[in-house]
Amino acid sequence: KNEVEQSPQNLTAQEGEFITINCSYSVGISALHWLQQHPGGGIVSLFMLSSGKKKHGRLIATINIQEKHSSLHITASHPRDSAVYICAVIIQGAQKLVFGQGTRLTINP
Amino acid sequence: GAVVSQHPSRVICKSGTSVKIECRSLDFQATTMFWYRQFPKQSLMLMATSNEGSKATYEQGVEKDKFLINHASLTLSTLTVTSAHPEDSSFYICSASLGARWGNQPQHFGDGTRLSIL
């Protein structure tokens, strides 16, 4: 079983819909990252969280350390949000990121 | 903001060729850089951690002699795929973060290098 599990693996929605992507992990962590990977391969770091909630524009990320769970929300989704969203954690005591398998999001106009 | 530049973006070459990929932090010093590999429709897999001025730390299953990593300065790490074969064809991407306490800093990624070995 992977240390980091994301759901769903694929998500297709209509423009304007509210999107939620979930990430669960099974180990103690020092921080969690949400990343966005575009079709060309480039990766952008969206959030780094160790507790609570962060918001940037239409994106919101939350984390519940006790439940070992994080969510990424996109409000008023747009076709340009179409990408692969990746959850990655820094395991406590380990100097590296461990990645989820990613969620492929497609927003149709 | 912090920028990581990776070059080249795409390489197509014959089997047996050695290929060097560069990862530069343009506006910050990166004590630690990371090299990842990604096969189609799969997640990123950490290959090695590149430490400035010292030997890289390789993940289990990654051949040190096959994937040579050099981190000669605080702004440059290179990955050389030696005697590349078709099975080495993949997407390679690097990342870096500000300073030595990287665990408390966001990761900044290069745009990746798509390597195709014929």
C-alpha cells in the first residue's frame, strides 16, 4: 500500500463546478505539498501545509493532522485548471518528498 | 519568486550516448536539489538527493554509476545518464528549495527533461 493515496485518480467536471481532491497518508509527516503538473510536464508548487488551511485565489487547501488527510478545493473551476494534481508529503525524519499517484483533472467548457 | 531552470527540455539520441541534464537555481542558493524520474501516467519517483559539495544520496534501486550526479555549486546540479538505453527513456525533473532547512520551505521544480533513447 502506498504511503500517500489520492482520490479520485481521474475527475472530469464542467466549467464552474466546485472541485475536491483528497489525499490520505499513513505516516507521520512534517509537511504536505500540493503540486500542479501541466501536460507539458512542468510542476508548480501550489501549497505547503503543516496545519489548518491555506487559500490562494480560487484554490483552497486544508489538512487534518489527526486524521492524516488533506483536501484541495478549486472553486469556480475553469478549463485552464485542467492538469494533474499531486499530493506529496515530507515524512518526519526523512529528507525527501513522497508522492501520491496524482489526480488527473479535466474541466470541460 | 524562486526559479529553477532545467536544460535541455527535450533530448532524442541514440542508444549508448551519455546525456547531461542541468538544473540551476536562478535567484537563490540551493544546498540540496532533488532528481526525479517519471514514467508515463505514473507518479514522480525520487532518484537521488544532490548535496552541494558532497556525494549524492541515491534511492534504493537507482544505479549510481548509471546516473551520475554532480552538485559543484550552490546553484547548479547536473544529472548524467551514462550509456543510455531505451529503457532509460523517461521524464526527468529536478527540484530545489531555499536554504539548508529545506523541509520548511516550498519546493521549486524545473520544467523537466523528456529523454528519448532510440
